[in-house]
Amino acid sequence: MTKLSTSPYKGTRDYYPEDLALRNYVFSKWREVCNSFGYEEYDASVLEPLELYASKTSEEIVSQQTFSFEDRGGRKVTLRPEMTPTVSRMVAARRQELGYPLRLFSIPNCFRYERMQRGRTREFWQLNVDLFGVAGIEGELEIAQVMDRTLKVFGATPDMYEIRVNSRKSLNAMIEAAKPKQDVNSVLRVVDAIDKLSTEEFALKLSEVLKDPKSLIEALKSNQPNEELETLIQKADKLGIKLKYSPELARGFDYYTDIVFEVFDKNPENNRSMFGGGRYDGLVKTFGAEAVPTIGFGMGDAPLYNFLEVNNLIPKVKLKTDVMLIPITEDDLENVNDVANQLRSEGKNVAIDYDITRKFDKRMKSAQKLKIPQIATIENGELKFKDLL
Amino acid sequence: MTKLSTSPYKGTRDYYPEDLALRNYVFSKWREVCNSFGYEEYDASVLEPLELYASKTSEEIVSQQTFSFEDRGGRKVTLRPEMTPTVSRMVAARRQELGYPLRLFSIPNCFRYERMQRGRTREFWQLNVDLFGVAGIEGELEIAQVMDRTLKVFGATPDMYEIRVNSRKSLNAMIEAAKPKQDVNSVLRVVDAIDKLSTEEFALKLSEVLKDPKSLIEALKSNQPNEELETLIQKADKLGIKLKYSPELARGFDYYTDIVFEVFDKNPENNRSMFGGGRYDGLVKTFGAEAVPTIGFGMGDAPLYNFLEVNNLIPKVKLKTDVMLIPITEDDLENVNDVANQLRSEGKNVAIDYDITRKFDKRMKSAQKLKIPQIATIENGELKFKDLL
């Protein structure tokens, strides 16, 4: 037989117990925050019909980045690149039976076939938080609080990040005034890239998509938040959350309809967008159900790990096993399950080393390799504990 | 825009909060049992290179039941139909760094493109428990205990199920003595189906694959467990676990090398195999790493739900939100976030109904629809709690 590769599939990673313990820690904190705001967890399959993403998710993602294939029954199917179309589908399916305001969250794995760079993976996990049935800015205010808590819960302080906010409606009006050559979305994508471009490059790119680029540059400089945004910023401030008005903020997805958020990492080593969200009132309606006002955000795990790392916020996570039981004699081996079960009934997580032929030193080293904090030897029926770490 | 379907992809299902609460309950019990025996959780991507399954997983699954496709880079990739090849790959990749005995478990979703029947799904979750580095029957004894606990932890009693055990080595020897016409595996598959066939059908099927089918039928009837099995059965009995010797038990996967287990549901409504496992010492070696003795089992979620249902063991699971806060006046709405945050700091999970224009009755009904057990009204600054359930 030829030797098989031990590598995971390209763009994915393995989670050995210590890796998974860290991921489980992050997920449990996310769950804690969502639950405290009254959000309930849902899930769906990673497989979705391809048509679910057409004309919703950004064009670039659908046509160039999906993992799509035809199944054995000829159906076109996709590994979800994001969760928003799925949750909209699920809410539409039970539009009448569900109670509102409806608060839902999920931590799905998503797939995007992106160029591999800077430790990027093609599979990632994403916290998705969505509030259905709140039309007013109370919804935005709540989502801003949840976004803020998802960082503070890990020990982050407000100086480490910045929550930016904008009105897509205001931005759209400014773009219309600057006479777009093609559709507004193509202009939005240029505006959204402002942070990555020099002033000259930005002006040049704008002149390709606008008849009057200067009017937009002027508007972005001089513009003030509209009344709704101003109210939101003030109310958030009273709750101890600083929102920064950013007139050029657009967010990638086409489905956002009004206020959008983006959270930036302020650490100089890692100065970039971490996650964001916004209002997308139109999605449930596309399934033929009555429209429902919706606002939400999605937060990938990789940017968060980076953020926690550069800010020294990753804790030492522990594994679950409490003690490795080491029988010494034949008789001790014969009784080891009874001893282990007694310790288990007292609430301890107990592993057993059955190999009494191995040298004691080697057995202890194995327990250390396994990161088990304590060993317990049984010698002639006598149980002795010893801390390893 | 044409109306999109709200159905999930064929063969998969949506998990609304109550569905997921039940799944999370089952998974948390599984984790509790595994941790108590010293097993640590791992995970890997649902995507694996197709070649990982060739000549490991059963031929039928690979050629007819995998969800396989070619990615945008021309790689052949599969949605995992089972977890055993993955965990073998992961152990092989770090064969030297890991400590032994190594105890690993995972609860992956797996995909098999099966004919749709009896509520079967093409995506399912499966508890996978594997013990690496124990060559003797102490390993079998431990795995039998873990299998037994995964049912008892849900309140099951020993009369509800039966743990069957066999030696693949003994069975193989019996088959060899009956002169197989083709390979042994094709005979194993017939033997494994004995429960689904009448005595005549079984004899007929055997005569198609054996030159001397009668010798096998005789051997299956009269055979006694070999010494190793006998010891295992006695030791398990002392720990309160009844193992039933079943000389015809084979298990579907080709990679089992010696003792195999199968757990049967004894309820007349649901009399069938629920899950099983066995020893498969050869898998890690196929990755070019030093061989490691291994024994494990896999337990799908669907058979367990059936088992719990017919035995009336499914508990009433609760959602996470404790209280729906209902502000009555404009001023109350203005202060609702402060009140909510105060309650949250006391450990309560608090949702808010912001719509003070709705009739109180409707707002209360929404909270009931959402299965929230308590409401709290704030009227002119006064907070009053009321139980709903």
C-alpha cells in the first residue's frame, strides 16, 4: 500500500485537544454573551442549495469563492460561505409561528475558496448574531452592545478597538449626487477600500466609476451623521460604548440596507477590520414571506484570535482529564477499574495506564506529555496522588 | 426576483433553538462520559482528500455513498463519511509527540449519500471514541464500559439494550475452514446480515460465497468464545456489564482486525443495531507511521434519538433566556438597557421587547411563543416579574 499523506485538506486545519480547548473557550464565551442578551442558538447543515446565494452574498464570493458541486442526484449544492442567507431562509420558513423580537445566534463553520496567504484558511468559524422584528434604532443599539461585549468578555478594553458606524442610505445619496457611471454597488466597493488606498489612488479609482468624483470626496470629508445616527451615537455613549462615525464605511455584502458597523483592531501590528454587520431588512422577503426588519453581525474566529494574541488576552486553557491512574502490581491492575470508577463517582475525570510492564518513569512521562495535572499510583492496594504540573 | 425555497438541502435538517437544545443536551452528556474516562476532544475539517477513504472505509460507502467533488484547484475532496480515517491520520501525523495511552473523542457531522427512507438523513452526527496504545483486552474492557455509560448516562437500564461481542479472528478462521469462493470480506457481509435473513435465505446466500457452507452454519451454532473473549466477558460481568457472545457478528468496516462490538436496542418497536466498534490495529501504519494498537467505537445520533424516544428518556429541554423585559412608557423604554444590564450582571439572561406601541397582551404572547419562562414589566420605573410557564 502506498503511504498516505497525514496533512489535512488544503486550507483546513486539525484541532488537537489543546487547539480545540482554546476554540471551545472562545465559543463558550460567545455563547455566554449571546445568551445574556436573550439570543438562542440555532444550526443548519453546512450544505445549502447553490441558488440560496445568488443575488444575496457578494457577487465575488458566489462566482469565485464558493465550494460548489453537483450531488449524485444532479442538485447544485454549496458549502455555505456565510450564514445570513441560511438564517433568513429558516425565519421565512416559520415566519408566522415564531415569536418577535426574535433573537438568534449560531457558530457555523463556513467555506470560501480564497487565495492562500498570511495564514488564511478556507474553512473558518463565524459567530452570527441576528435580531429580527425591531425596526427602530433600539435594534442597532442592542447589536452595538452585543458586539462590544463579545470583545470585553475576553478582557479587551475600549482602547484596543474601535466600533465604526455609518448610514448606507446617506452614503448612497452622496454617491447618487456624484453621478455613478455604472451601478452604485461598484462605487461602494471602491469607497469601502479607502483605507487600503493612497489619496491619489482613491481619487483615480473614483474617477473610473463616477462622473463627479470630487463631489463625493468633498461630501465624505465634510459630512455629518444624520439625525438617526447622531441619536444612536449619543445613546451608545450613555451606555459606555463609543461609536465612531465613518462616512466612507460600506461593508462588502450587497444586502445591507441602512446602518452598518465595522469593528477595527487598533493595535498597530494588526490594524484592520475584525468584523462587522448592519441592517438588512429585505432578506426574509425574498423567500416569499412577509418582510421582517433585521439587523445582525458576523464575527470570524481568525481575526479574533489575532486580536486576542496581539493584546495578550489568550488564556492558558486546561484539558479535561484530572488524574492518570497508574497500577503497579498484577493485583492492582486487576482492581484498577473499581478504583477509577470510585474516583469518577466523586466527580474526577480519570484515565488509566494499564501497562504495568513499563518503567514507572516512562509512565509518568506519558502522563506529562498528555498534560494531565496529577498521577495516582495504586501499589498493593494503596492509592497515592502526586501533582505533575 | 423569483421566490426561493425555504427548505434545507435534501437529506439535511434545520435546527431551530428547541431542536438544537436537545442536540446540545445529548452532546453534553456524551462529553461528560468521555471526559470522565479521560478522553479529550479533538476536531478536524469535514473536508478530507478523497484518497483518505480508499481501501479503508467499506467499498460500498466510498464508491456509492460519498459526497465527493473536485475543488477549484483540481483536488479530489470528500465530505467525510466517517471519522476513523481522520483520527488515524491525525495520530500518525504526531505519532512521536503524543503521549500514550492516548484517549480521543470527537462529535463530527458526517455525510453519506444514502437512499432516503424512514426519516434517514444524509448528514448525521457521530460520537467517535478511540483508545490508542493499549494492546491487551484492558482496552476492550474500557471501551465496553464507555459504550455502556453512553446509554446509562441518559437513564437507560440494562434491560433496554444488549452489548454483543465477537472475535473477528475466530470468525475469519471459521470462514476459511468453510472454503470461501471469493475473498473473506464478501462472506463477512453475508454473515453480518444474518439477523435480516430467514434460515433458508441465509443458507442460500452462504452457498453462493462458500464451498462448504454447512461447516460454517455448524460452527456458528456450536462455537464457544475463545479464551480472550471469555476473559473479557467475565471481567465485564464483574463491573456490572453484560456482554453477549455473538459468533456471527462482523461489523461493516473492513479495517477491524479482532474483537468487535455491537449494541442492540431491545425494544420490540425498534429492535436493531444502534452502534458498534472494535479493534483496528492497522490504520495508523497506513500513513507510514509506527503501528499503534487501537480500539474504538462510533455512535450516530439518529439511532440514539430513536432509542431515547421509545424508552421515554427524552427530557424536556429548556432554552437559555430567563426573562423578557417589557418597558411600558417612553421613559421606561429610555431606561430599559440600564435595567437589563443590571439584571444581566446578576446572572440573568435578558431579552427586551422594545415596541411600546403594541398591546400588552400581544407582547406577553410573543414572550410565550419564544418559550421565555418569565416577563418583567417596567412601568414608571417600577419593575414587576411574572411567571409565564
